[in-house]
Amino acid sequence: METTNQESEFVLLINQNQGIIHKVCRMYCQDVEERPDLFQEIVLQLWRAYPRFQQKSKISTWMYQITLNTAIT
């Protein structure tokens, strides 16, 4: 199965900015064992929103907003 260009870009984006996600996970999830689940949910929400990213802000700002909204809910 070939990886599309969009998938490759997304994986690179997550790898480059995963510190943002980890930071929010630590802030909103006190249970260390539940943090990987929150991390996974955040990445899923980022993936779903990625095609609609309009580059009107920095990618890190966009990621932080989605990450924060996901953690709060």
C-alpha cells in the first residue's frame, strides 16, 4: 500500500510538532496511563481536520488549537 503525499506530509508534521501534543496531554490528563489514548485521539482529530487547513495561520498554531479543543472535550 502506497502512502500518499498528504499522508507523508501529515506524518512529518506530527513528528515535527509532537511536543505540542505531549504538552497538552500532560496538562489535561493527570493519569499517565491515559495520555497515549488522548494523544491518539488528538492525532485522529488533526488528521480529520488536515484537509481543511487553509494556511491562514502557522501550522503550529492550528495544531495547538485543535489539540487543546480535543483535550478539553
